[in-house]
Amino acid sequence: MAQFPNTLKQAIEWLSTFGKDSDGGVTRTLYSKTWREAQDALKKWMEGRGFHTYYDSIGNLFGRLPSDDAEAPTILVGSHVDTVKSGGKYDGAYGVIAGVLAINHLYEKFGKPKMNLEVVSLCEEEGSRFPIACWGSGMMTGVYSLNDVVGLMDSEGVNFLDAMKESGFHCQNYSLRNNLHAFIELHIEQGPSLEKLDKEIGIVQTIVGQKRFRITVKGETNHAGTTLMKWRKDPLHGAVKMILSLYEASMQYDDNLVATVGQLFVAPNVPNVIPGQVDFTIDARHPVESTLIHFYERFSREFFLLGKELGLEVELSKWHEVLPVQMDSKLNDKVLNICCEKGISYHVMNSGAGHDAQLFTRICPAAIIFVPSRAGISHSPFEYTSHQDLETGLKVLTQLLYELAY
Amino acid sequence: MAQFPNTLKQAIEWLSTFGKDSDGGVTRTLYSKTWREAQDALKKWMEGRGFHTYYDSIGNLFGRLPSDDAEAPTILVGSHVDTVKSGGKYDGAYGVIAGVLAINHLYEKFGKPKMNLEVVSLCEEEGSRFPIACWGSGMMTGVYSLNDVVGLMDSEGVNFLDAMKESGFHCQNYSLRNNLHAFIELHIEQGPSLEKLDKEIGIVQTIVGQKRFRITVKGETNHAGTTLMKWRKDPLHGAVKMILSLYEASMQYDDNLVATVGQLFVAPNVPNVIPGQVDFTIDARHPVESTLIHFYERFSREFFLLGKELGLEVELSKWHEVLPVQMDSKLNDKVLNICCEKGISYHVMNSGAGHDAQLFTRICPAAIIFVPSRAGISHSPFEYTSHQDLETGLKVLTQLLYELAY
């Protein structure tokens, strides 16, 4: 099968041709044509390498190399095949491809494993087409059921269930995945820590907790020329004071606390009109839940004080929350030992981003292994990890699977 | 002519029926159907009261009561007939209607004046349909020529010249208005000063100067979860510091200095992404040009310092500028004396908003007389001035015209 790739580098490039944009990015959103083509191509690629392949009824693709022991548990390795709009070629894809190559290599070199080895190309993680994220791993682990997608629409008004059916999947009698011994996800860091610290491998201890808030500040819109400063109730004046106090408060905690105002709307947003309302979001993250709660209580108290001081109405609501998740310490110890033995530099760290592996912690021990992302950039055509770093990650994964399954 | 109004109150209500919105606002944008109907109705109303009426070739409507002296100069009084979208019924309309009633009253009571008395319903002042403001007065005073509107489009892609022709005007051989002795504009304040100070009449000394700026702050967009605070180049962090320093600097000047950030855009404006760019506008006004320049130099210096401190790129450009305009002091003295003689409370003030009268200062002495606006609200269905305040303004205007023309 000459059209299929043989090396890690070739395979990354090959998979990125499915959904390639003119700007060099990759767009492969859930249940789109390019998404389906990518999954089908991965399926054929795995079959060519002796994997038993199958889809589940929502579009997660599996490739299995079975043990002789019919009762043996399974070690699942993989990541997601979907991308954001104009994303990079490593996010998700790397973990799937490395899984195939690692298992294939072990099988060729050592024959049948004692435990079943299986790779999964999860259908969806990004939440970039429909307003739901980690759909693939969420169904496998019982976090979601079909009810969670009923009524969801994409930006063009296409219904989730229609898109799924159109793509050939019908979500029938879906049952939780069982008999998993471990889930391993190899992924690019999507942050700058490994590059800044000059480390080859990141071992994820905790996936940080997230809390997202929406803040509305209401004042009085008025004519920019005829309203003296002292008579104004300008919600933007309040909002900038709040945002500054948020940034300053975030500096009072350890480095792991991050707080971001990513979205801000001014109304009516006209140059010669004093704003009447400002809405903004806060995304706050930390690996320790109590620290996040302390931070939230601190900045929200300050917001209401500032509002009162300036005669503004302040509303604050939490609209999204994820608790911190601990990854499996035994698996992490194994990764750490592998790095030590092979002379690979590593960094034990937190993940500021969510990943499929955190959903698997509900049903089995799970680990995430990071490789560096150049300049921390991801979700962009500029996403890049050097070939050497990719190979190092594959080497660690292969050794880990060997130690677990043979 | 039973359908035409007889009192000031009736006339305000009557004119507001042309372009009345379901929310109680009035929409009468330049060269629209309702705009033309309003001008034609005003024309007939004036003719019914003995005025000689005519349009100029861009749609300014005039009603004239001539003197016997063919060489006598003209005292022109009036304001604009157009409105913003869903505006109020007083802004502009009051000055036109009061002009008609004042001249009509004087003519009936004292007969022919020594100077010609003329009212103008200017075609456009608001700039709410096409991106040009004070079109009517600008053409009469030589500020604009036909070239200034070539290529202008409204939000629906209609060409300015096509809209004008469709409305019946062809702008042929347009020449500057000459032989004007004075221009008088009676207008609602559109600010809260008179109400807050409990004064009946505002005498405008200066129309403030305006400078408008666009500021772009560029940083590095990044993942909100994986980028430590100390590694960020967040343009919103810079922007909120800049805006706060702007507000604080504005407090260091006298009350007449106002600075507004009315428009702000964050990009990419996504809750879980650190912004890469923030754009905002500044509208700064003051009656003294040198103060405005000092203020601008002060805040712009601070902006560049803040940008440097945070590793951000800052661009600042001035995109709009109006120099302060002095209204005629002799006319103002007359108004002040009239108020004193009639026991009417007054306030000598600046106008923070622009008006047609400021364009007429190029060709003749000009005055603006304000009446209070409830809560300073205008450009809104909630715009309101009490009947008593409207009548007081009409009384002052009538007396002023009497003193000038008889």
C-alpha cells in the first residue's frame, strides 16, 4: 500500500492532507466530509498494519491488536482526530498516529502482547463545530449520553443528530467502555513551558480546574460631548478597574493561577457615545480547587465594591466549571523512570488545557504525556513540534506500552 | 387649513408624525420618503402663514418674509429637519418650528420687518444615513462641495447622489449663501447642565473642539490555560491600564474637559483565548484648543510608556478633529439682556455637541440658544423638553428677532 505512510513524520503530513486549508491550517470538524475521510483513511492504514478495526456507533475509530488471553484487559492509547477551524496538524493527530506506530512496532518486534493493545481515534474533543467538547471520550466514559446533544446546532443551523446520521453513525445501544487497564494520551503541550524550560517530555500530574464567569456592568449611556466626567455612570470605567484588579489579584497567588479576560463587549460601542453596558468573561484556572474558590471570592468582592463606588450595577455569574483532575501517579512514575533510564529530560507539570484523558480517569488509570509546542502556539497553522521531539514522545510511549503489556 | 398646527406644542407633535416609529421615536434620515414628506408639509404650513417658500438644489427648505428694502440683509433662523434612527421629536425640529412661529408672530403683530426674516429647515445635520454630517449648512457656508459626497453610500449600499436625485434634488450651480446679517439656532441642550443647574436658557459661548483617536494595542494571542501570567503579552492588560490613565488624566483638568472611550474591540474575543489585539477610540473635547493638545500629549505619552512596560505594540492615530468655535458675543449679549429683562434664568455655557450654527460662523455672526433636555437624554424616543421650557425658548427667540429686524 504505497500511498500509506511509514514513518511518524510521513504519517503526520499524510493525515494533515485531510481537511487542509489554503493557509496551511487543517479543518476537520466533527462529522464533516474531511473528518470522515480522515477516519476512513486511518482505518485502512491500521488494517494494512494488521490491526482489527471497528467504529463504535458515534464515530470513534478503534484499531486493536489482541492478546491470546481472551480475558485480558486492554490498554487503550490515542487522542482525537477532530480539529478547530484552521488548526494545526499535531493537536490530537499526533496521539493517534503515535499510538498506531507504537503498537505496530511492539507487535512486529515482540509478537502478541499479554494485554490487548488498542488505539483509538476519538471522534471529537475540540467543541469547535457544536457546543459540546470531548464528545468521543465523554460517551465512552459515561460523562455524556445521547440526550446531551439533542437540539444542538452548528453555526449553520445543522442539527447534531442529523450531522451524525449523515456521516453514517446512529448511536445505537451505546454502552460504556469496560475492561480498560489504562488510557494513555500522547499530546503536544499547547503551552510554552517545556520549550522555556528546555525539557523533552512533560508528565502531567493534574489537569487544572477551570471556572468561567460572565460579568455585566450597567451604567448610563449618554452623549460623549455634553456629559461632564463627574456626572457620568460609565460602565467601561468600572470594567477597566475590575479587570485591572483581577490581573493584580492573580499575581498574589502562585504561578499556576491564570486568569484571562478573553471576551469583552461594549454597548452601544459607538465612538461618541458613553457606553451603557459592558459585558466580559473571566476564565480562571488552578490545579487546586480551594485556591480557585479563594481567588473567585476575592475578585468578586472587589468587583461589587468598585461597582458601588462608581454607581454601577454589577452582575456576576459562573457559566462553566471543571474540577481539577489528578492523573494516575503509578503510570506517571513509570513514565518518569523511562525518561531517567533513557536520559530524556522531563518536567512534572500541570496541564492548563483539558484533554480526553481526564474523562478516562473516571473508568481507569490514565496518563498524559506532553511533547513541546514551539512558542506554545496551537489551534493555529503555526502549531509546530520538531521531528526530534515527536520521535522522543513516541519512544517513551512505546516503552511504556511495552512495560505495561508485555 | 385645519390639518396644520397652530401652537408650538401642536406643531412639535405634528412634525413628529412624519417618520414616527412604533417605539415612539422618530426616524427621518436624509432624502428618505418621510424626510421629503416632512419638508413638503413644512413648506405648505409656512405658505399657509404667508411665507414665500423655496427649496435650494440640495433640499434645504426656506420660508421668507421679506422686508420692503430690497437691499436689506437677511436674518436666518432655523435648524435641521433630519433625525438619527429612532431619535426624538425636539432635536432640530424645535428650532425650525420655533423659527416659523416667531417670524409669523412678529409679522402679524408688527408687519413687515426692516431686515428680511427667513427660516430654514436644513436638510441634514446628524450624519446618520451617510457618513457626512451638517450637509445642509455645510453647503450653504462653503464647507462642503458636491465632491465631498461623491461615492458615499448608506448602510444599504445606496449612493448619496442617487438618493438625492430620487428625492428630487440635483445640486445644480450651488452657490454660497450671502447677505446674511445673522444666523440664530434654537435647540434642545442634549446634555444635563441646564436641568442640573435649574436654568431655563443656555447661551452658548463656545462649541467645544473635538479630537478623536483610534488606538491599537497588539500583543500575543495565546491559550488561556497554558500560558502563565508572567509569560503573557496581553493587549487587554495594556488597554485597561491606558483607559484608566486616560480617565485619571481627564480629572486633572477643568470640568469642561471630557474624554470618552465609546468603542472597543477585542480580537479574537473568545472566552478561553488571551486577546491578540485590542482597538479602542477616544473622543476628547474642550473649548480651548491648547488644553486639548496638552491633554492629548499627556495621555499619548503615557500610552506608549505603558505599552513599552508590558511589551506591547501601540499605534495611535487621530481620525477626526474639529476646532473650537466661538459664537457671536454681541448676539449673546442681546440674548443675555433679554433674559434679564424678562426675568428668565440663564446659563452661559459651552456646547459639547456640534450644531449647524457653528458652520454659519464662517459667513455671518451666529448664536445658539439652548433649552433644557430632561436628564440630558437625546437621540432617543425618551428625549423630552417641557412645554413651558419650549415656550420660554420661543419667547427669547421672538424678542431677539424683533430687536434685530424691527
